[in-house]
Amino acid sequence: MLFGSIAMTILFVILKYILAWIRYFNSLDSRLGQSTWRWSYDYPVIGERDVSDLDDKNFVRLRRKRNKIITIMYSIVLIMFLLSMSLLSEILIFFLT
């Protein structure tokens, strides 16, 4: 139970750090929007190609960095969910036995 609590605290701090990075990336370009929880693929690009470094190289690379950070955020949330279920079962076992 102690390990689960420490792990949840560490993951929470990591999640807050990742959310700060997402907010930072959102503030760099207004086309990314202000959403924290979604990947950004639907954006107006100058030119005919939809996803290409040739149209707007800086924006596409920034969007890719942000999408990687969002993927890491989702994996941390999933790990925290699994860990919370484990922690909850340990607490129930402790009180029921």
C-alpha cells in the first residue's frame, strides 16, 4: 500500500509536469488551440498537402512534438488508472481481512 501511494504521487507530479509542457506548446502557436486532451491533426495548412513539412515546417514539427507529449500524457493516465485499481484492491483487502 505504501509503494502504491508513493507511485501515485510520483505519477501525479509527472502528469502535472507534462500538462505544463502541453500548455507551453499551445501558447507557442494559436493554430494548435487550447485543448489539452486531443491530438491536433485538423488545422488549416497553406498549400495542397495536409500533413507535410514542405508547407509549414515549424508548425508541423511543433505539432508533432505536442502530439508526442499528449501520447505520453495518455499513457501516464492509463498507468495511474491501473495503479489506482491496484491500490484500491489493496485497501479493500486490508480492511476486509
